[in-house]
Amino acid sequence: MSVLTSAPAAGAPGLKVTQRRVVLSEWTKFRSLRSTMWTLLIALVLMIGIGALFSAVTASQSHARGASFDPVSVSLAGTTFAVIAFGVLGVLTMSGEYATGMIRSSLTVVPRRLPVLWAKMGVFAGVVLAVSLAASFAAFWIGQALLSGHHLGVSITSPGALRSVIGAALYITVSGLIGVTLGALFRNTAAGIATFTGVFFVLPPLASLLPSSVSDHLTQYLPSNAGAAIFGGTQDVSSALSPWTGFAVLCGYAVILITAAAWRLRRSDA
């Protein structure tokens, strides 16, 4: 009588779940979605197109030569609008899988759960940083070309110019990551987008309606105003934080939300 024994598959070690493989899986998901490409395209058009429009209009205005005029921030004016598209994409990166139920398959394959969140955030941040950085430089060069026709343009080597151009991309990337965390926290696309829009675009004007003794100290610490300081996108320059301080405040908000999203992913069912 012979005894049948099952030997372990030789390729079993190769099937181990690693962070690298999770990242590759999330990259495949991210680039295969049609909504991703459309959202990135819309963000590019907003950032470059609106920046060029603001530059052209500003160049034709005689009062643009005032002391408060900043040619760099004018050419990067589209950044504020592009954040909407990147924020929506961030929310969809997480909430989309909850809406379709695909998140259950992802967490079944990766039972430790957190590698999925890190992979999604890593892929999102890498793509958005690359795209927004290219758009930021394009917006700057096109804007300065339009402003130079009226002798208002500056070069990339001007004080603060390179920091503003790179800072605009950093601001967009971190803001988009906040969108990812909101998608992970709410697990609902509408709730995530509504919260992101409210915090970045509704709360600042509402806060400015408060008495000046309160609003002057509060508004500068709101996520949008704090982060926009790095590229000169704040409305009231006199009360704005310094560029890197403001960016650090924005990163602080992101870290808090990432921690909350990681905690919920680990503690609650999909």
C-alpha cells in the first residue's frame, strides 16, 4: 500500500504578499481607470489654462505694477482650481473601491490591510507630484511669457520663484492625499468630496466673516490658506504664515488624517 504525500509547491515563497507587489497592484488599478486619466487631464487644463488667463488679464491692467503685484503667484493662480480635481481624484482612489465592493477582495489578498493604504497613497502621491510639477512649470513659463510682453515677467531664478513653482506641486500633492484619507474615513464618495470642498473652499470665506480679531489668527491656520503660503496663493499676504511654516501646518493636518484613516482601516470591517 502506497502513501501519497503532498509536497509544498516550489513556487509558494514567490507568492508571498510584499509591499512592492501591493504597490504594483495598486498602480495597475490606478492607471487602468478611465476616470483617473480624465481627472488628471482636467487638472492640467485648469492649472495651466487658468494661470495663462490670469496672466493675460493682469498684463493688460495698468495697476498690475503695484507694490503687491507678484508675477509668480499670478501665473500659478490655476493651482487653487486644480486642487479641486486632484482632491476629487484622491477621494475616489479610496471610496471607489468601497462603492464597488472591490475593497473586500483587496483586503482578503492583503489581510494586514495597512499595506493597501500605504500603496494607494504612494501611487497617488507619485503620480500627482509628477503631473502637478510638470503643470506648475508649464504654467509658470507660459504666464511669464505673457507678462513679459508688458515687462512684468520674471525668471525662474528670481527670489522665491523656484520655491513657489515646486511648492505649488507639493501643495497639490499633500492636499490630494488629504482627499485620499477622507475617502478612507468616510468610505463614501459624496461625503468625502463634500468634506474636502467644504474645508478647502467654503470654510475660508466663512472664517473671514468673523471679527478681525479672530479671523486674522484663525484663517492663516486653515488647511488651504496655510498650504497656499508656499506658492503665494493666499488672499491676504499680510496675515499669511511663512511659506515653509504654512506647508508644515498642511502636512500636520495630513498626518493626523492619515493616522485616523489607518486606525479605521485596521479596526473596522470593509
